Amino acid sequence: MSNEKIISNSSLLTPNSPGSSLLTHNYFDCDCCGLCCKNVGKTFMQAELDRGDGVCKNFDDETKLCKIYKSRPLVCNVDAYYEKFLSEKMSREDFYKINYKVCKKLKSNS
């Protein structure tokens, strides 16, 4: 696949948007809203990242970004996690759909 970029989620193109296709790119398109980082206490897979208030210990409250983004844990990297654990079990597109659904739910609850 090429490194073709798609319109970001912040532009409201999601897997369920008419005409959208997740097969036109090869990475998860995160808009860096930080909501997943503010909700690590809700999942056992990220529990060790919880600083005690449900927020990731690597989340910078001032910049609203990850302090260790380039070396973030595998569970925080949608594409790397997919490649390591799920590439032979489900399609990348299906995994992206799951992640976009969770993202949308976090945004609707904030």
C-alpha cells in the first residue's frame, strides 16, 4: 500500500461516512484529541498506564499530547498493535472500524 493520506477524523470523514474507504491508506488516522489518553483507567489493557485518576501517566495536561509518543506502548499504537496481534485474525479495516467506534463514543461522552 502507498502512504496516501486521507482526510482526518477532525474533518468528520469516518469509516461510516458515505464514500469513505479505509483501504486507501495504511495507518490509523488519529486526530490527537487525547480522549483515549484520558480514559486509560477504563480498560484492563491500559491499567498500568493510569496515574490514579484514569488519565495516562504519559499524558501532558498542558500540551494535551503524549510525552512519549514516539516510544509509546504497543497498546497505544493502533497500527503496531494490529500488526503484532491481529493481522491474521481480522482485516485492518475492521480493526479501524472498532477503534473509530470507540473514539466516537469517547467524544460523545465528553
